[in-house]
Amino acid sequence: MKTSERKKDLNAKSRDELTTELHALLREQFGLRMQKATQQLTNHAKLPAVRRDIARVRTRLHQTSKAVQK
């Protein structure tokens, strides 16, 4: 999925959906880190991609919380 499509997807989601996705991404990141530690990771590009997705979701959550406070 392209970055622009990903941003549109995140903008369409509610706060609860974003929180759920964040937890799923954090679990995936943990699994990838464990695979890396045990030298079972085959796709090394997946780890930074997941890290960027986590940052995107956290940014969107922060934006929505700031909008609610105003």
C-alpha cells in the first residue's frame, strides 16, 4: 500500500480503530524483533516499515486528541 493510500486509510478510522491497529502493530513489531534476535527474520525491510506505521498511527492519534481538546 502506498503512503498516500495509508494516510487516507488512517484519516477514515475512528480513535478506537486506531488504538486497536496500534496494539496490533506493536505486537507485530515485538514478533519481528524476536525473529531478528533468533536469526529467523527473512524480510529485514519489514521491521522499519512496521516502525513507520506505528509512528503514523501515533501521529494520527495525537492529532485527533488535540482536535478534541480545542
